[in-house]
Amino acid sequence: MLQSKSLVVEGKYKVAVFAGILVIATLHLLNSGYRDWNSGADTAYVLALMLLFFSKEKIDDERVQSLKLTAMYVAFAAGWVVTGALRFASYLKVRPATPETSSANDAMFIVLALAFALFHYWRFQDGRSADIGMKDEGRE
Amino acid sequence: MKNHVRELRTLKQWSQGELAEKLGVSRQTVNAIETEKYDPSLTLAFKLATLFKKRIEDVFEP
């Protein structure tokens, strides 16, 4: 009970933290190069994204669970394609954007980031439609 | 699946937020059900039918 309560973070704060992680990770990758990124820092980013994605929503109902699962399915498939493309580009020696190799942590980072973005986009779409519905009825 | 949640809610003069609170779900979830983007679980469907004092087949059409 205490554990589940402590993990509840409001969606808007999660999105802000997510944006922060993406900015820091991108700056880190661009500034220090792929070798430094792959020396352990990537694990921290993956852990942060895992905590964000798997922590409970303020109202953690069945729609949230369903959207999270669908987001994870889609992100896993898309992540597999993206990491495959990165490896292929690396094989073709496309420079300078692609790394030499892609680690499991890189793949997890891509999958989690995609899943998080998809989930919150779909939730935003639900909320947006709700606002339109309220206007139609002249309520709230 | 077609449903009559929006009509029934309007008849009761509840907002989406009020219905969501009674069901223990978020307002976005109620909207997703009303716009037929999401088919609720049997548990939630029964909760909706009970709240509206209707049979489940009067709320949801296959």
C-alpha cells in the first residue's frame, strides 16, 4: 500500500521529467561521444525511464493499463526496427550520427522512450476529446 | 461496440468527471468509452449498468 502510494506521480510531472531525461541524455551523447555514453550512463537513463513508465498514474484504471500495454507492444516493434536500422547504418559506415554498435541498453532506452511518448500522446488525445465533448454539451 | 453511455449520462445530468468519480476511473476513460474508442471490461460495464439502473444490454449493443 505504502509502496504503491509512493510511486504515484501526476502525468504532467512525468512528462516534464521525461523531457528532462531526453534533453540530458541527448546533450550527454552529443557532448561526450558514444564511448562515454556506453560506459554506464546509459543504464541510469534506462532505469529512470523504467521508473517513469512503470510507476502508477494518479488514477490507474483499466484504460491506463490497456494503453500502457498497447504502447509497449507498438514501441517494442518500432524499437526493434529503429535499432536494426541503426545497426545497418553502422554497418554501412554512415557518419557521423550512428554509433558503432547498439547495446541492449540503447534498445531499451529507445523502446521505453517510444512507449512513454505513445502512452501520454494517447492519454492526451482522450483528454482532448473529453474537452470537446464538454463544450458540445455546454457543461463545465 | 456501440453504447448509450453518453445519452444515459446526459439524462442523469452528470458531467464526465462526475461519472468518472462514481466509477472510480478517470474522465479520459469515460470519454474513451463514450466515443467508442475503448470497450470497457465486464466489471466496468456492470458498474455502468448498475449506476444507470439499466440492464447491461440496454447500455451496450454488440
